[in-house]
Amino acid sequence: MTAVPGRGQSRKPGDGEPSPVAPARLRRLSRWLVEGLREDLVALYVESRATPPGDPYRRPSRQNFLNRLTADMRRPGFAMVIAETDSLTGCAFGFPVGGDGSWWLGFDGALPRSIEQLTASGSVFAFADILIRPHLQDGELARRVQVRLLTDHQASLGATLVDRADRQALAALRSWGWLDVGELRRPAGATTFRALVLPFGERTTARLEGLFTMPGGGVPGGV
């Protein structure tokens, strides 16, 4: 993600150090407002998902992103929150997970009972994507848009799926507080996903305690 100065290096005012970034404003968008921001969202997708040099993984195309966005917008409860200063700096969007548990279809092994219970109670919100323009505050901005969506939907747990070959996205999510559950593969799909969850609130965190190793200490079945 964002590079930091090497050990032993120092910066002086005016010595190429970027000026402080103004706090981004968060805004919830209706479906018709999302329609009007499609090109800006595509540009944000391209910039936030740029492939690092030497990374063999090739991310889905901008058209693929638009197709997924269009499909997700049709889902009941679809919601998007954007972050903006003088331009679009981040966004997160998704939809509530149905209590029937079908979102977890294709999960490898037994889904932890605490997650099953949260799903059945309608307390899980699926993040279809989180896009953050790389800068010095990307972790804080990611936290804010995540919290806003979970709060708006009174959700206790975020859930998302990431192509297991996309190591950059997995590393970013783990650094933003997401925990690895395991692998999932849709019956009709060829991609194997890592399933990650984001506990929200002390009670949910306590319920999930012991199920996962926190980021930095390894994850169950990690890539």
C-alpha cells in the first residue's frame, strides 16, 4: 500500500513532505447518485487497484468492475458511502446478507457457529468492494467508510470475498482489521476466494475471539 520513509531517514519541512491531508467528508449515495458517478468510481477503481511491479496477479478490468457494480445495485438494501475532499478519495459499497445463509454457499468446511448465528439474525453486511485512493491516511479512511456502512445498517459483522491470488488486496484488508475465515468457491465459478470478516462492536469481537488469529500473527489457512 502506502510507502513510508526508510529507517534512519528524516524529513524536514519543505523537503518534499506532503502537506497535511484535509479530513475527507463521508456521504451516503442513493442509486441514482451512484449512476451519475460511474466514471469517477471507475477512475478510483483503476487507481486504487494498480498492480505493483512484479505482481503476477491481474485484477479484473474496469468493465468487470462496472458489471459487478450494476449487479450489486439491484440487490435489496444496496448502499454506498463515498469519501471526498476536492475529489473522490474512497468508497465502500455492499448489501445486507440474507438470513438464509446462501451468501456463504461454497464455503470450505463448517462455518463457525457464531458467524452462522449472526447471519441468521440479519446482522451481517457484505462489502462488495472497498476502494481507497493510496495516500498517507488510507488506513484511517478505510476504517471510517467501513464503520459508516456497518453503523447505517446496524450490522455487527462485515463480510467480504477476495480472490486468493490477490495478495495486495488481502494484505490491505488485514491491515484494516479484517480477519480470515477460510476459503469459499461458488459452485459455478472458477475462482477460489478468501472469506474475511470484520467484527463491529465489543460484543461481536468477544463472540469471535479465539476463532481467528489477529493480523500480524498469521491466519487460518492463510495464502
